[in-house]
Amino acid sequence: MLRVTIDGTRHVVAGQPSILDAAGSVGVEIPTVCHDPRLAPTGACRVCLVHVDGSDRPVAACTTPATDGMVVVTETPELRRLRADLLRMLAREDAGPPAGSTPVDSAFDLLLHRHGVASDERSRHPRSVDVSHPYIAVDMDRCILCFRCVRICADVQGQFTWRVWGRGAATRILPDSGTTLAESSCVSCGACVDTCPTTALQDRTVRATGPATAWTRTVCPYCGVGCELEVGTRDERIVAARPVLDAPVNKGHLCVKGRYAHAFVHATDRVTSPMIRSRGHWEPVSWGEAIDHVASELRRILDRHGPASVGVLGSARATNEDNYVVQKFARVVLGTNNVDSCARVCHAPSAAALGTMLGTGASTNSFDDIEAARTILVFGANVTENHPVVGARIAQAAMRGAGLVVVDPRAIDLVDHADVYLRVRPGTNVALLNALAAVVLDEGLEDVEYLARHVDGLDELRATVAGSTPEAVAPICGVDPDDIRRAARLYATAKPAMSFHGLGITEHRHGTDMVRCLVNLALLTGNIGKPGTGVNPLRGQNNVQGAAHMGCEPHRLTGFVPLDEGRDRCERVWGSPVPSAPGLDAVQMVDAAARGDLHALWVVGWDVLLTNPDTNRTRPALADLDLVVVQDLFLTETARDVGTVFIPACSTYERDGTFMNAERRVQRVRAVIDPVGDSRPDWDALRLAAGAMGHAADFPYASAADIWEEIRRVWPVGAGIGYERLDREHGLQWPCPHDDHPGTTILHADGFARPGGRARLASVPYRPPADAPSEPYPLVLVTGRNLYAFNAGTMTGRTANVTLRPTDTLEISVDDADRLGVVDGAAVRVTSRSGSIELVAEVTDRVRPGELFATFNDARRRVNRVTGPHGDEHTRTPEYKVTAVRVDAVRTSPTGA
């Protein structure tokens, strides 16, 4: 602690801050121009000059450390004159606000106004505005060469788009294209706009509508990183979003989706009133009519076919509170355990493997461990596109010297920063991971002490991987043996080492086994239970972790506890029995529908038809159902093709509640605007249906807070996470069993939640994928996401993101394109054993010969027509990552491209 006197008042400040930070911590504002708290201070503009006793001249507050006993004066006539002179020099580079705009419309304008710098002292450059980018307006006649855009693009995002061109008086800032921003390498994260003090860079929405008049702190509705943001509104419309600077997850950063992709809330095709399909047409009805119809149909089906004939699907886009009510509705009102969520089709293998081996099926560490790790292993995760803020943090760690190993069939962006790149063949991850384990054991790199104290099964694993030498495995997985050794040595010796994995390791027939092998590697090297270590699944959607954890899972209740373990507690709180009959997961529900055993399905916030594999089999199965209730923002493909009732849901921006991100952090979601039209939160629609079916007393909720209080009663591990604490803090990570508990940033520091407190290694032999290439289908297709589109494109497809990436494409290698007569930008037909689609070809070196990559974000493309029926043997997670196909050139462009 330091004792510092600032402007005559004594203060005690923590740490070793600069004078600027020390003053800010006690509420004293010192003006700055070049400073941004996310960047290392440079003292370039000198506007933050202050007087310090004992110094013969003013010093820059941003670069001068505060010391014990220091006496600082921040405001004197001399300082004010110096600042005005400095600002006047900077103003000579600035053409000022455009004609007709508010005189004080930027941080820099405000400083000039406060220090008496007149408007006629500005530059009179001719104005030329670049509006080529859909989100960012570039007006470099307002640039004062503070270089904040250059530095934040490099030091936070790691993109290096903004460059300094010329020298001396000819210095200027331009994108790396040298021309427009649209032609540059910009990834549209908006950090440059956020830091620009003059509106040389400005959000086009704000430029068009005016600045926000109110700001609300909430959580991003996209990926499982869980970035905190402040959403700006004006006249009940969202006009802007900006990062929360002190948020531990995103540390003042956002990606293109979190910052800009919010226009879907006000989309013209948003459905905001209930509808019932009658004689093939959707007809608007009142809430009462819709709920009565659903209740009547459910009662009829239950009476005729029993509880096993109905199913409910929760949503990874909905809040914890919504999903809790979803599973309670299924169990209490419908009397069935037929309840699931889309965790089934992404990270169910992670939960299964981590739960079996370590005792808890969730991420072991926190995103903050990225900065503590000496080595980072990224396995099957295109992090910079699918989890961009975490991807940027990993890239920055690598640029600061952390070792980086990237494992992926496709040359993702992080390969440019990698010390070792293992270009594994799709479906051969177990073979590669066993080879890495074999190197660790053969070279004596295992953590002998850690294994003896905490881990069982070493002898069995040693026997299993004995034949998996890099030389033996290389022909299977297509990776050079020397690279396998380099990766194993780096991970085992440059500790602490942490791993991140994504759907490239889980969406396989042997996905659970692949995650088990990844856990083996961490246990062998002692990279568990410590800062900078662990096994960390990167969750795809914003609340995929929370949806399953709240009990949207057929075999588990809230807290992800098995039915038998949580039954008594839930029955006491609910006052109703928990069904004993086994439930069906989402994949089994489709199978049951195809057999005629399932008759009704209530789908909350999940476009099942578009995202399920083998669409040509899924559609007729769902079409045969008597009742399909779709609860969403838009007429999804599921609603269009097979829906019978549509229930309009609120967006994330219109509801209160909580999300749970990939690092187990529960965070508050807050309504930014009122519900659009007649839409309601998901939980409220289910509450109404429960009441119509005679269970009003079981769902007595008036708010999301009421639901959360009940969740705390049935989830002892999260009992200490209350709304009051969440409103004061940036989320809490479970376990957090009581109000005084700080939350748990690292799991397994004191052992494992297994018999004897010991983890157990898994002995997993390699088995090839189910859909192997053959003469009719010689190529392997991998599907995945891209930066600008999110999942099925339900939200991003209704924003300007579609101008940045209009549709799905098929990446094909140069060799395969030449052999097949395919040219870049041409239409191709992709055919598998399950079906065929048409896509635009993108000839690239990101994939190697024999392998293809396609995104699945455009509903017009229906990419899942070609993915097959195979799934993980333990969790039934579909094998999206290995589909044998052939490619044929076609003469016309794909419809709608």
C-alpha cells in the first residue's frame, strides 16, 4: 500500500500504480489523449502533465510511478496553460467535427472545449470519409496521430491492420491495404473505434442515429466466452455496444459479433406475436389462444400415448433461469425425463470425459490462466474465429513468448503464431494423442511425483500406448514424427501448460475418447489443478454450459448431478416427484419420432432441423409429429418446415437472468430494452403453459430473480451465487457453496471428486472414423463456423455481418481443384451417402489435398444435408467433422448465392 497526497488530500492506494492510475482510483481525473488503460503508457501526448514535489519540471502522470509519500498537484494555472498549448498543437491535425454535428462530440472535442482551444485553431483539411466498411466510418481528417488505433489493433487484437505510413510531416495512419478499410485485414472487432479520441474512427450506426442516451451492462449473446459489454440505446433501439473495461473475461475487448451484430433485435421479420399453423398457413393468435391450444394438445397426447411420447429441448442461447424452467416443466408438468439441449451436439463428450476421469465435467481453469501459462495447446478449435476474444488473448500470449502448439487439419490463423503445428488428419486425434503420451513416457517426461500422489491407471496406459511411437502413428494421422516429439516435449517441460479444445475434438464418433486422451496428457505431465494449466473446452454458444448444468439433460438434474443423486433434493423443493423412467436425449428423440413413438416436441431457441446432421432423415421424422412448438425470435427452418405452434421469445437484450460461460462463470444478464412486440421471456411462456395444465402453484415465479433463488436451493454447489453479489462483481465461478465463498477459479487443486480423491487415466486404443473415404466418396469434409456468422445464422444473418461474409463456401485445396476442374468462385456440388448440396468453391492452401472445409451458417445452403448419421458412442454427439464426399463442378451458381 502507498500513501500519496493528491491535490492536498492524503490517500492510500494499492499496488504499484502510475500517478494517473493512483489518481483515478481515488476519483481524481487527469486529462489524457494518448492513454488507454488497455495499453502500456507511452507519455507521447504529455497532456497528463502534473507537478510532483521534488521534481524541477512537470512529469507525465501515465508513465511516472507513484511512490510512498509522494505529493502530487494535478491542476494549476501553469499546468492548464501547458495542456492548452499541447492540445492546440494536436488540434492542428484535426479538421474538427463534420458540418452540422454537435460542437462537442468526442473526448478530444471535450478537452479542447474545457481548455479554451477555439474551433478556428483547427486544421482545415478537405474532408474525405471512407464508408466502405459496414460498421466503421473512417474520417482520417480528424486523426491527431495519437497512434492509439495502431497500438490497440496490435497489442489487444493482434491484427496489425492499422499502420503508420510516411515520416515526419507526411505521417498518416491508414489500413494495411493502403486503401479502404473494407479491403484490409480488419476483423471488425471495433477496438480502434473504441479507443479513438476524435471520431476519426466511428461506428456508422452512431454516426447515423446519434449517440446512445442510456447504457446497460450485460453479457454478450454469442459464444461461450461470456464477454461483458455495455449496450447503448436511444429511443428503445440498440445503437451501440462497447466492452466493460475491467471485465475479467474480455478485459475491455469485444469481437465483431458482440460489438456490432445486434441489429437482429429490430429485424423486420422478427415474429413478436404467437401463431398457430392452420391448413398450412400461420395465423396470428393471442397468447391465451396459443397457450390453451398447446395445453390441450399436450393433454391429449399424454392421455393417449403417455409421458414418454413428448419431449422438450432447452436452448444454449437462453438464460439459466429459462433452461431451469424448461427441464422442470418437462419433469413436473409432462412427467418425462425427455429433455435435452444442444450441448448434446457439441460438448457432451467433454462433460462425459472430464466427469468420468476428473469428477467434474467442466473446464478446469479460467481464461486468466492464459497469461500464466508457459505453453498453450490448442486442439481442434479455431479460436480466433469462433471465440475471438480468447483467441486474441492466446495470440498475444504467444507473441509475448509463450509456447504454442496448434493441432488442426486446417491451417487456422493461430498457426502463424505456433511453435509447432500438427496438421492431423480428420478423425485420427486418438492416434496422435496416444503418440504424444508415448513420447512423454518413453522420454521420462511424466511428472512422477504428481502421478504417485493423484493418479491411477498408469501401467494400463503405458501398455496401451507402447506401440504408438511417432513413427508408427505418422502414417495414420499424417503428422511428421519429429513434430510430434517437439510438441510433446514442449507441453511436458515448458510448464505450466494448459490446453483448449473445441468441436474439432468432440464432434466425432470417438469424441469422448479423444477428450479422454487429452486429459491423459494433462495428468501425465501434472498440468492440472494449478495456475496456467488444465483442460478447457471452449463452449460454442453463450450458455451451452449453463443449459446442461441447469438440468436440460435426460439423465441429470440441476447442478449436472445424476437423477438418483439429485432426486430427493429436487422433490423436496418442487413438492413433486421426479420421473423415474429413463429419458431420451435429442438424438434419440428424433429416432423415436421416426419410429412413431414420439408425438410432441417443444423446441426452445434451437433450430434443430437446420443444425442436426443428416437433414434428409431428420425432417420427415419431425414432420410426422402431432405437435411441434417452436419458441424463438424468427421463423427458423424448424418452424417453417415442421412447426405447428410458434411462441415469440424475447432476445437476450430484452430479458433478465444469468449466463454461465465456458470457465464456469455465472454472470448477470440485464434487459436493455423492453420486450419487442408481444414477445416474452422463455420461462414466462412455460409458466403460462404449466398454469393451463393445472400446475400454476408449481411455477409461482414473477421474475427471473425468483427462479434463481429456487435454483440456489436445488444446487448446493452454486448456493453462494446470488443476484446481489453478481450485481456487485463480474460474475462468480462455481463451486461457490455459500455467500462468503469467493468462487473457484481452478478446479482439482486439492484432489478430484472421485473415489479416494484420485483421477484415473484412460486407456483408449485408436479406432478409425465411421465414414471413411472410398472410391465413390474420396474426399473428407469437415464442417465448422466462421468469424462473421454464428451457428445457424439466425441472429448474425439479420445483421450487416452478411456483407462481410455473404454465404457458406467450400474450401478446397489447389491440387484437388486442378484435378476436378474447379476454379475459385465457381459453383460445385458436394455429395455424400446422405445427400447433396451446392456451394461456392474457395480454392485455398488452408486445407490439404483430400480434405475439404465448409461452414454451415447459411440456411439456404442446408449443409447438413450431407453430414451422416454417425455419432459418438458414449454421448451420441454427431460426427460433423468426418464426412466422406465427392465434389463435382456445376455450371450455374448455387441458388441464392
